[in-house]
Amino acid sequence: MHGVQRDDSGWEQSISIPLLQPNMYGLMDQWDKYLEDFSTSGPWLPHRYEEDRHNCYSYALTFINCVLTTEGKVQLDKSEFTERYVVPRTRLASKYITLHRAVEEQGFYVTDRPHPETRPPSGSGLC
């Protein structure tokens, strides 16, 4: 809503969605340069913000698609990006939040015993 801003704090409620594979961390500096150039372009000025169509989510997806195009890869549509990257991390975050709340409220967390078919074979060395 206020345009592109850079902040070192305030990300405590955010979920990180890794897009680079571990063997591609060398690209991080290049992505940072792309991000800097992309962020200062006209489409992301504050007066162009639209809550439903031109927002932080569209900013992130447009940036990712620019990088993919630069690397000669296929772009992602909103639905595919959401299913492949956002939903799995959101589900994981939800599990951690549920666990954290249970421990915070009760001091511990109890789970059901695994079903027999999910137990490791005897002699596998696992407790």
C-alpha cells in the first residue's frame, strides 16, 4: 500500500518460502540485484497499489516470473505458485503454530501413537 519498502525488522509474522535449491545459493546475489532493479520500477509506486490485483502478492509473483524469464524458465501463474510454494509452507507453519500454542498453554504436547503400519521395522535402531 505504501510502495516498496525495505525493513530489517517486522517480519516476525512472515513465512519464508525458499525458491532457490541449496546448490543454487550462488544466484542469491544476482537475485538481490534483480530485486533492487525491479523494486525501483514504475509499476510498484504507491499510487498504483490495488488491494485485490496489484498488491504484495502480485509483486512477489511478478518478480519471480521476471527472474524465471531471465533464466529461460517457464513462468508460474498465481494458482500454480500458490499450490507449489505457498500452500505447503503455510500448512507447515500451521502445524508449528498449533504445537507452539499447545506447549504454551499446557507445557507439553501429546500425540496419538503411530499406527502399526507406520512403525519402523524391528531392529531398525529407532526408539
